[in-house]
Amino acid sequence: MTSPLQQDLADLAALLERAKTESLAYLNALNTLKTSNGSTIDLTDNQLPTQGIGALSAVDAFNERLRQLIVASSGPRYWGFVIGGTTPASIVGDWLATVFDQCSFATAGQGDISATIELETIQLLRQLFNLPDTYLGGFVSGATMSNFTCLTVARQWAGQQLGADIANDGMVPGITVLSAEPHASAVKSLAMLGIGRNNVTRIKYLDGNREAMDVSDLADKLKNLNGQPAILISSAGTVNTVDFDDMVAIGKLKETYKFWWHVDGAFGGFAACSPAYQHLVVGWEQADSITIDCHKWLNVPYDSAIFFMQAKHRQLHVETLQPLNSPYLGDLLTHVNYQTLVPESSRRLRALPAWFSLMAYGKAGYQAIVETNIRLAQSFGEKLANSDVFELLAPVRLNTVCFSLRDAEPEQVKTFLTTLNNTGLVFMTPTVYRGRAGIRAAFVNWRTTDEDVAMVFEEMVK
């Protein structure tokens, strides 16, 4: 009797054709698929089959039982959580990454060439963001792990300044973290690193409805440390209003004070792709480390993010993340080995979707995506500002619109957003900005058009 696994191998061409059919059915319907739904399933209903039903039957079972849970999160009107879409080229790259099933932990050229592909992709991304070749980089699962990786090495650096080897001997007191508006993932990383969520000294905001840090207040706090090391988490695009810290001014402070400078540019860093907006990140090339989220504005599939770190910190990087010495791993210090650069000792070839998309669309393609999304955000913001129903809570600085209902109580804002999201036409997220209940709309999807903005606004003012 042929086992389901053997039968699937024999039917592989048909299986891949079925996967193609299912994929195209979703992708071709993205403009009309709902962005939310109220479907639920009973998790106790399904049981693990004893013999297995085979892949073709599994697709049928998925469609019957679980397909209803899938929403158009990669579609043009999913404006919540800063979720990008997937370019056609990145889908090809992701499919091939699955087929090739390489393990991206080896030294370049040792066992497979995954590390070589990743090194080249990092090089392409440095060029996209106009960063110098003084940066090393690596792929991780998302902005949380990118922030975590960078802050892990920052912690080792701070320990070294205090005469401690934290990676080997454990946490020590005396590490100061400074930030004005740290993202939740950075704060979560501090918790995981043993530094603590509550041990962030907050820098004052600039006056005038800003979320960017007051660099003069930063200078005062650095001066008061009397030479003790600090880790600074700065923003290249805050979550609510996409505000940017003054990178040039922060860089000048590094000439006087001792601190590790980390830039969280998860999506705001893509301002570097546009000549019209790249001034927002001028100076960030002096940072010790940078976080970028690829599954946001690069429009590649989940899960994909990168970090950049100055090559001068490589020894610290290796000290922090190297596994226990094992004879089969060889010399981890002589060559680039991703077991010494990322938290995961083994992972899929995450770089391939990004490589395909970068090569397919180039600098001009990504400039167009970024500038189109910014223009659409500004258009949506203008419609809201000119309405009697809505008001902007902050200027539209880049690609995110933060707004609320005029003269509304928090419960009214919540009810409005719930009702709007339940239409399935659009999905936006609630927020709180300066004590006001608000709504966020983030534009990062390459598919979004003026027609989508008009369609959503018409629904909002019904």
C-alpha cells in the first residue's frame, strides 16, 4: 500500500499546481476580499488523522475548515499595524526559499551558499538605504528580534565599559537606557535582556506636537551620567506620528559622550529611499546599530527584518551571540558565520524574497512605492482635515495618519472604528495620542491606490 507521503511525492507536480491555483485565487481577489471577519472555529472539532489524508485532501480540508479565517491583510486597504503587502518577485523568492530549504547558519561557502546570498542581500539593502559599507547586517524574524539583537550587543558594550562580560558572567547594574518614544518591541527587548522595562530614562519631547526627542535634554542627561555608559534608543519614525529624532545632533553628541546609539527605523527608515524625504535620516550612518523591518515597507512576506551594525563592533557581536564551542562548527571567529551574528542558530533563507524583490524593482521601484504611499497618506489626511466629522491629531509627516472624531468621547471613537472595521472594507487600529483616543492608518502596501482612499473615506462619512 502506498503511503500518503509516497503518493504526494509522485503527485508533486499536481500539488504545486494546486498551490499555484490557490495562491492566485487569493492574490487576484485581494481588492475585494474582506480585511476582517467574524468567523470562528471550534478547536476541539478536528482530530489528528492516524494514517494521514495526503496533501491534496489536506488542501480541501483547509478550504472547508480554515480558509474562512484568512483576511486580506496583504491587501490594499489593510492599514493597521504597518503591514506591507508582498510584491510578485518576493512571492517567487519566498516560494523558492521554501523549495530550496537551505539552513542559513553556515559560514559562507561551507555546506551551502545561504550565507553568501544573505551577505549580498545585505549589501543591496545598504545601497537602498544609502548606508556605508562600514555596516554588517543580518536577517531576523521581525523588528522585535532586530531590536533585541542590536540591544543585546549594546548591553555587552555597556558591560565592557563597566568592566564586565555580561554574555558570560551575567547581568550587572549600572546600565542606563535613554529614549523619548521607544517602540514596544524595544521595551520588550529590554525586558528579555534583563535590563528591565521600567529602567528607561525618558527624554523630553520637542515642543509643538512632536514625539521627537529634545536633544538638549538628552545632552543634559548624558552629562549627568558623569562618564557612565548609556544606551540610546532613537526613533526614525515613531508609531503614532512618524516623527524623527535629529540624527545629526545626536551624532555630534557622540563626540563628547559615551553611549551606544541604536536607531529604530523599522518602517520610517524607508524615508532614505526617496530624495524628497531622505533628509529625515541624514546622520543615521553614525549610529552603532539600526533596525529595519522588511515585511513592512519592503513589501516582502512575513517574517523578515534586518539589523545593521557597525563592523567595528563585530568582536562584541560574536562574544554576545556565539554558541558554545563545538568541534563540528569550526572556527566561528575567522569567517562570517550567522550563528555568531543572529539569535537563531538555524533559520530559513529569509534573504531570498528580499533579494528577488530588490533585483526585480531596484532603487527606482522602491522610491515609487514609498513616495506613492506618502502621497496617499497625505491625501487621506487632507480629506480628514477638511471634514466636519474628523480631525488630525498630528501632521501627516510620512505614511501614517493619526486622527480622531471631532469632540468625541473615547467610547464613541472605539464604536466608530469597530463598526468601520467590521465592514471588511478597511482595517485600521486604535491608538491613544497625548491622552486622546485616536485611530491610525498606515500606508505601506504597494497595491494601495487613490481609489482605495476615496472608497474608504466615502464609507467613513456615510
